[in-house]
Amino acid sequence: MPTPPRQLHLNAFLMSTGHHEASWRLPESDPLASTRIGHYQNLARTAERGKLDSIFFADSPVLFGEVGRRPAGKLEPTVLLTAIAGATQKIGLIATASTTYNEPFNLARRFASVDWVSGGRAGWNVVTTAGPDAARNFGVADQPAHAVRYERAAEFIDVAQKLWDSWEDDAVLADKAAGVWGDSTRIRAIEHEGKHFRVRGPLNVPRSPQGHPLIVQAGSSENGKKLAAHYAEAVFTAHQTLADAQAFYADLKARTVAAGRDRDSIKILPGIVPVIGSTEAEALRLERELDELIKPEYAREQLAKTLRLAPEDLPLDRQLPADLPSEDDIEGAKSRYTLIVELARREQLTVRQLIGRLGGGRGHRTFSGTPEQVADAIQDWFDAGAADGFNIMPPVLPSGLEVFVDQVVPILQRRGLFRTEYTASTLRGHYGLDRPVNRFAGAPARELTSIGSGF
């Protein structure tokens, strides 16, 4: 039987008024949208109308950046997803949560709950959270070392998955006649004892519709790729060039196979910021208008923090200093640091020009053009072995998502590259992934302590 043609996976990365940092200043934008649930429910319905696989919310346990620069307040994303779940029917719902500043039991329970509330549409974007500011919100003087954060993350995911498996699928009997609600022999303690966590279990939520919520990961450092190869089922990544995207794609697929998994069990989704106009000239004009609204003093301060420099070390009309910290000296966001420096060096950008390039997507690829040109850009990378799909990052919301859904998606559908209807009801189904087998099904409790992380 012939193999069905490969199709794109598309996720909508939603951020208040849009990914461009000046989007909130446009006349049509609502600068208070970030705390208005109706705004996000409408965006989710738009993405669902386009048959997108999922929507995604980034998050960090810290007030990020200068509040004068762009809308800074964020609702807690798993709470937000429960409100969106009731306003949608099919689209996947992915939220970010940190393994550095949470505990496995709490997050396992939270994402299992979202999976139940949404009927099997939950996904967890696993992050290790860089930066000392977040650490200080939790009584820690500084962030743990990069390697330690990823070591903890691997064990954290392992514990969460054990907790999701602590109930067998048929543990709930609900037998009214016999007066037996559940079978205690099918619910067991996990008795996890590791370097970072001691968790007895079981979870106090039955095994959810997906078995395990989808695991997403976004780090592209060596430790990030190692974590992804073992655990991730979707990877959000940032690349500026086709060659870099192809190299990352090939490397991570090979690592996934080496970890004992099928190469198709991980979907790689680079970010793209599509600035769409009816003509190429109109799209470029829209991009220019947004860039002209950037306040360089705020943007330079954030760039300086990323590069571990003082703002006065970055004159706006000069290129980056020759003497910058090496990646080995960076303990947080290593891959994004490298991407920004390489972009500036490769294109010989001044600080002002670099700020403009980062204003739309913080290092993700920005592409300006007609709907046909945007579809071509997506297909080119997809066909060239650089992506399984894309993390769509509209520069302005809601208009940027609406034009993508109404004008770009139909082109991809006509080319046979994207679904015209949902064929599954769960997030795993949208990504073509199987429901995980319960690792503990039928095993006596005394065997449970022998299962390790494999990381």
C-alpha cells in the first residue's frame, strides 16, 4: 500500500497583540488584549477554522523585559487553556511550564487536568528557564547551571510520565451495582527516587484521554537537543537560513533514532513570522511601518542583557563589539545567543539594524510577501528537509492570524500539503502520534522502582 503523502504540521504561537514588539502601538491593536480571555478564545477559533494542529503560549515565572517596551502581563497559560478548551472543539492546546521552578506532581496533575477538560488536546512545552531574575522569585540567588537544569528536566519529565501511568486505563470501574468505583490493584505508587526528586505517587487524576499530554521542547543547545531526542514529540526551533535549519533537522532526527525512537516520532517546527500583503511591496511597507514604531532605547537594553553587555557598549549605528562572551560562558538561552550573534556577524548589521531584525520575532525568521510567496517559503523548507511544519508567529494579532488562515492555508491545501478537515480529535492524533502504552500496566508494584529515566 503506497505511503500517504507527507503533510505539514502548523502551530499558531499566540502572543498578546502579536510577535512584533511594536504591534501594540498600531491603531487597530488593543494594548490590553493580553489579559482579555475573549481575545485568546477568538484567536483559537480562528486557528481552528484554519484546521491548524495547535496553538501555543510561551511563559516564564518572571516579569520579562522593560514594561515600557511592550505588553508585559501574562495570564498563567494552563489556566488560559482551560478557558479556551470550552470555546473550541478540535485544536490542540500547548502551554509552557518550567521544570526548574515547579515540582513534577503539580505539573503532571495540571496537564492531565487540561487533557481531561479539553478531551485530549493538551501539550506541555518543557522549558528549563534561563536567567537570575526567575531564580530570585523562588528564593534562589542565581539560576542553576545550564547542565544541571537539563539534568533536572530529564528526571522531571520521567517522573511526570510515571505519574500519568500510575493509573491503568481501566482502573475506573464505576460499577454501581457492585458498589465499586475503582480497582485499587490498577492504581499504584511509582516510588521514584532519583537525584533531584523523591515522589511516591500515585497521581490523583485518572489516566487522561491521551495517556500522556504531548511533550514539546524548544531548546537547541547540545543539552536541549539531547533532551529532545529522548522525550520531545514536537520541537519549536529558530533558524535564519535554510542550511542551518537542514543541519538541525538532520542532527535531531539522527539523535532521536540513536535514542531508540522512530524518526517520525518527533516533529520539528521552525518559527516563521509572516508579514503578508496583497503585493510584495505592501508586505514590505507593513514590515517597515512596524519597525519604525520600535523604541530603540528599550530594544537596546534587552539586547544588551541577552549579550551580557551594558547598553552603552552597543552604539546604535555600529556593529556588535568584536569581543563578546563565548557561548561557553552563557548559562541561559545559549542557542538564541548564538543565533543573534551569528545573524549580526553574517549580515554585518549595525545594532540599530539588528534591533529591527529581532523586533518581529526575537531571532525567528521573518518573511514578508504575498500569500503565495509565504506558502512558497513554507513549502521550500518543508520539501528541502528542514522542517516537518512551522510554528506560525503572526506579527500582529488578530489580523496576522486571520490573513494567514484565510489566504495562506487555502494555498497549502490546494497543493495537498495541509489537511482540509481534521481527521483526529486529539493533539496526538493531529501530529500523527500514537497514544503511549502504560509502562506499568499489569506490573506488580514491587517492580516499579526499577524503571529509570533512560537519559
